[in-house]
Amino acid sequence: AQKITQTQPGMFVQEKEAVTLDCTYDTSDPSYGLFWYKQPSSGEMIFLIYQGSYDQQNATEGRYSLNFQKARKSANLVISASQLGDSAMYFCAMRDRAVGDSSYKLIFGSGTRLLVRP
Amino acid sequence: NAGVTQTPKFQVLKTGQSMTLQCAQDMNHEYMSWYRQDPGMGLRLIHYSVGAGITDQGEVPNGYNVSRSTTEDFPLRLLSAAPSQTSVYFCASSARDSLSTDTQYFGPGTRLTVL
């Protein structure tokens, strides 16, 4: 069954330091996509970064990078040089096609609340 | 460019009432979906659609109906609201039903309270 696990309900990081948010996944589909979204206190969902299962290199987008370890089924988000505005909920999500399904579905983890300290 | 719009932003219902949450997108996206987000939890997929006339169930479809008569609109219907349906509802769309890097564009959400 498709599953996304985020084991850190909350994290603290000092401003300007780097932080890693953990995400593990489980799927039987060899083709899948992994996403990270940010949800600030205002509630909107903001796309951060994407990693495809066949991508050879780890994805990077500015201060965000995805540490993709396929054999371990992990897709951790690394935020470098944390800023106060990074304080938010962060969700890992996976898009794949389960056995018997004809379409792709995007499934979310439970999220990690990040608080950046000045 | 409006993107994904949702109405209403807030709604209070009494148990047993029915209502429709509206979702529209102006990006000609094929794929649309509805999620609910309960406090302290991630988004859970309710229903989705890969194109006009095609809908399917997600993780938590019970108590909700959807239809997709046009590419632009994907309304979510609560036939008989229950307190367990108190949640924030997000509509999302993406260009295709695929594993491409097409992102899901999310609407601003509807906060629903059922008394």
C-alpha cells in the first residue's frame, strides 16, 4: 500500500543553520514522484521541490534540496541557511499508481512543523 | 490569472444539512482533486478526476460526492453533513494525470464546521 511517513512532528532550528526534515515512503510502483510542500500559518500549500524515481541526481531548488536515497526509500528535505520565514508546516507527498489503479494519486505525510529561532 | 479558486472560504453547517463546495480552475488542467486536512494531520485525498466526465475515489470518499461536467469545475457535495466532516478542504489541479513535474496547484481552502 502507498504510504508516506514523517516521523518528526516538530523541529527547531537556529536562524542561518541548515535543517533536515525526514520522509520515508513505501510503494510497489517503480515509477513515482516525491514532492515537498510548505504550509505557512496562512494555510496555503506552496510547492517546494520534486524528485522523480528515475532521476539520477538529487533535486535542488535554491535553498531547498532533496536527499533522495532510493534503496532506503527516503526523501529528506534539506533547507540550508534557515530564515525566520521558513517557520511553517512541511509536507512530504508521493504520487504513484497503486496496483489495480488506472490513475495516479498524490498522498501526503502527516507533516513536520518547523520553527526557526532568531 | 486566477489559478484555483474555492468558494466559500468559511462555512458553518448543522448536522444533516447538505452543501456544495465549489472549485474552479482556469488553467485547462485535466487533473483535479479534493483533499481534507484535519488538525495536526496531512492532507487526505477524498475524490479526484482525470478529466471531464471521469471521477474516482481517494482515501476517504465516504460522505462526499463529486462530478466533473466541465474541465474547469469540480464541485464537492456533502449530502448530509456530520461533525466528523469538520475540516479544511483543499481543491487542487495539475496539467495531466502523470508523473511529470507538473505541480499540483492548490486553492486557498474552505474551512467547514459542522455543529
